[in-house]
Amino acid sequence: MDGNLQPILQVRDVKKHFPAGRRRPPVKAVDGVSFDVYPGETMGLVGESGCGKSTLARLIVRLLAPSAGTIRFAGQDVTRARGARLRQLRRDMQMVFQDPYSSLNPRLTVRDIVGEPLLVHGLARGRELERQVGELLEAVGLRAGHARRFPHEFSGGQRQRIVIARALALRPRLVVCDEPVSALDVSVQAQILNLLQDLQQRFGLTYIFIAHDLAVVQNVSDRIGVMYLGRLVELAPAQALFESPLHPYTRALISAVPVPDPEAAARRERIVLRGELPSPARPPAGCRFHTRCPLAVDRCRTEVPTWREVEPGHWVACHLAGEGEAAGKGVSAAVPVAATAR
Amino acid sequence: MLLEPLLDVRDLQVQFTRHGQAVTVVDGVSFQVGAGETVALVGESGCGKSVTARSILGLIRPPGRVARGQILFAGQDLLSLGEAEMRRIRGNAIAMVFQEPMTSLNPVYTVGQQIAEALRLHRGLTGRRALAEAVELLRKVQIADPERRVHEYPHQLSGGMRQRVMIAMALACRPRLLIADEPTTALDVTVQAQILELLRQLQAEFGMAVLMITHDLGVVAEVAQRVVVMYAGKVVEEGTVAEIFRQPGHPYTAGLLQSVPRLGQGKGRLRPIPGTVPDPAAMPGGCRFHPRCPLADERCRREAPTLEPRSETHRVACWWAGPAAGSGVA
């Protein structure tokens, strides 16, 4: 990103702790996350289930209020917005969810679904509404004539197109996509990923793209953040993240992705992580990844690593990152190819 | 395959009745699995891969029925067996692992009780001996602290551990064939890597054959020796892993391979297959892939191609796939 460009979104030390009942520690779903998103880019967020990525998405669009920290959109504090300012924010930020089956009301026609945001915000009605819905449907690769139909008449991919049309109705500036293609078949997934990229160009959209599938995230993202147990552990330009990942968790994640290429699959070294994901209610002391990290040293067990910029634009939270061999090539050599689950 | 195959599915046809109309969801499927071999059955939702897998174990219930075909296991036609005989095969010689471990385990029994039940039914072990064997099996699937875990309930375990328990139960009777239906689809990638690694190790140790049902070409490349590709209820291509990934003969296989995003290729447009999978109640005539196929011509719309050999191990059902690649109509 350009150094002089102003971020459209600034997330600062955001936390979301969910109470878990009396005498039980709260679940720290998001626990101190900071990053910026620049206009027109796609910021990818990856991590495994329970890492807090979906909670973070909901905090950004203010479907949830953070326990601490600030989120600014175009300079305005999202977390404290009310009244007219909140309504404007709701127009500027939209969300696309994972499941195109449960995110559409089965009793409404496509016209009602896609037109509802326009109606609610008083932006169009009657024939004008009709015209705009038709345009939106065509923008996402459907036909204006589809407006009279109901969701059940469409396939999963087509439904996700309807969801996207609805998200675009208010001409948002930021669209948060939470696992937008993971419920779709491979051949259809590619159609939707291409559509999202086309729409970004056409409407000048900024995306936050959340998914568990690294290959998918990498296909759309300019920069990628990796989350583990409520924290960002690494954030870098997409290419740098894949070519020179610094955090041992990022490396493990990359090495775990099955490659659709039998020769490459046979050649490469796999880092199989040990153990189970700790509970976000009782995250390990020190570095949260130390219980599963093949490189962990004493310091990792006691001292929380700082979130630092190791190279321009490449952030990491690991004591060992940037210390040459220790965190570099050493990882794959230090880890048995198939460690046991202990 | 030189030897007689362990599993030989011949011309399998499965129908379901929907609104009083018979809908054919698996239509003339044939393939083989050799002893000790790993075969991947690949396709998108609705292609019939899971129904095919369930047919092997006799798990098709009304309104579904096997309308035609043979399923030979070690020479014996499973479709001719009664329910009692089938029960002796299920869980003994052939075991199955499903996608969602939470729904396949009983929430009100401990893990140990459930494994012990399998051991009692199939190996006649009871009491302490069954429990001790259950602990051993948990150790085998690399569950840490098996003496404690054996007394826990499914909800106390993570998704990855539950799938390990399912595998432990499947292995309880040393099956000759393990059918794994999307065994890692519900799991995170790092856990998926653990489970695939475990399956590989256990297969090497027990020498069992694995039929892996999956939609994930990455998983196929990691585990399979041979691949059977299904589309709209039919096998469209079959070959070794190298043949399928290096010289795909069917435009559907090629399209699938092109449409997957790959790590390291960076940001950019993908090459999707246009359109969507057809409804089994309204299958296109001729080649079922023709409405989505870039090569389709008049003949493809009219006549259904049959599987034709391209090499000793490679077969393709496409009018455009001659014996040599790209040589046009045969």
C-alpha cells in the first residue's frame, strides 16, 4: 500500500470477551487485535475455527460491540456511532455471510430481498426500486426477470449472487465477506470469487475477506492476516506471507493445505501440529501458540511476544521471528514430519 | 490391476422416488478397488458419490433402492446378501467413517462404551478386555491420555479427536476395506493434515484398502493412488492419480482442476466451469456435461459417450477424448 494513503478502516487493540457464566472465565474470542485496511484493497483474514475471525467481522460492521479498543471507519468511531451517523455507517459497510441458504428469507421474493435495504433507507421505491433491483441482479450475473422468484428456486451459487446483490444495494464502501464460498462446490466457488473481484473493480469496493481456506484467501487478497486464539500472529502482503512466512503457526497452516498436485504433495515437507487448540477461555500464558509450537523456548512460555513490524508491511508476533535460522529454515527441520497428538 | 479386485462395483444403478417419480441418482457406475489400494471417488454435491458408497454397505433405505448392478466384495455379491449376513460384513470386513463425527457418535455413551460395543459385537470381547482393547485402539489413533479419554463423552472431545474415535471404531475389527466419506471436510486444515497422516500410517500398518469419497482435489492428490471422477450420477473418468492430474481426459475433470485456487499462484481470476450441476430429475440428454462443456457439439447433445480406454489404467467417457490426447472424434 502507498505510504501516504489514509486507511479506510483502523482497528486498534480490539477485544471481545463473552461472559461464560458465574465463576467461569469469559471466552476471549478476540483479544487485542490491531490493523489498518486501505481503500480499494482486499484484506484477507485466515485462521481455524475458534480463532475469532468471525467475531472480528461482526465487530467491524457493528453487529457486536467490542469489550475494549476502537474501530474507526473513514475516521469515524464505529463503536460509538448513533442515530444518523450509525445509519450512514450501516450503508457504508455491508456483510456477506457463509450460508446462502440461511441468509435469505424463504418467504420473500428476490425483489423484496434485494430491494429491502433501499426501502429501509428510503433511497428508492416503486418503479425506481424495480429498476435498481434489476440492475443489481444483472451486476451479479443474474437476470432482472429473476426478481419475481423465491430463493428456493435457485442453486447455492445463484443464492450467493443474490446475497451479494443485496449487500451492494446501498453502494457500500466496505464489504466484509465471512466465508462467502465455503458452502459452494468447487466449480461454482470459482465463479463467485471471480464475481467478487469484478465487482470490486467496478464499484471501487474495499473487502475484508475471511475464510479458513488459505488458497481461496490468497486468490483474492492483497494483504493477509493470520489469527490464532483471538490474536493476529502475522500480517503481510499476500505474496510475502506465502513466500517467507515468519510465524511458526503460519508455516504450519501453509504446509497443512492439501495441494491439488500429486508430485508436489509427495515432495513437500509437512509440519503436522501437535496437540489440540487450547480453550479461548483459558489461553496459554506467554505466546498463545507455545503449547503447539515446535520451536518454543522458555521465553515463549512466560513472555507475550510484541506485535512488531519486522519488514515494511510485514508484522509478526513471535519472539523468534527475524532471528535468522532460528525461525527461518529451521522450522521444517526441527519438526518431525508426523508428530503425534500429545 | 492384475489380481482379482477386493471390491468390484458393476453397473450400479440407484434410484430414489420423489413425488411418485423414480429419479436415478447413480446410473451405471462401475469401478474397482484392489487390496491395500487407496481409490478416491471424486465429484461435486449431488454427483452420486456418497450414495455409491452407501450402496456398498447396504445402507440405502426407502425411498431409495438399488435398481440394478452387482457389488462384488472378495468375489461375493453383497447385493444378494440378506440383512443378517450384511451385518456380519459391515464393521468387520468393511468399515465406514462419515463426515460429521458428532452425529455418528452417540452423545449419551462414553467413547469407551461405544468402542466396546463394536468389540463385543464383532470380536466377542466383553468387560475389562473390551475396555483394555478400546484404550489400545485410542492409543493407536494417537489420542493423548487414552486411559482418561476412554471414559469421556463425545461432547468432551474436539472435532479432530471425535474423528479419531470414529477411525478407532472402524479399525476395531481390522477391516479389509475402509470407506471414508469426506472424513476431513468438517475439520480445520491442520487437523485434516493430522487425520490424513493417521489414515496413511494405519493403512500401511494394516494393509487395508481405502475408498475415499471427497470433493477436495487436494485431499485426492495427497492420499489416492487411483481416482474415479463422477458427474451427475455417472463415472466420467478413471485413472491413476498422475493420469488424472497430468493428462485429464474429460473436460469436466480438466475444468475442476482449473477452477481450484492454488497456493502461491497469487491474486487473480480463476477459470470456473460455467453453469451448475443438473437436477437428477431433469438430466440433460446425450452427455450429461454438455450444457457446461466448452467442447460440446451436436453429437454430445444427442448421444451419451461410454467409458473408453486411453491406457491400461485410464478410461474416459467423452466423444472428444480419443486414445491420444486432443485427437478429436474417434
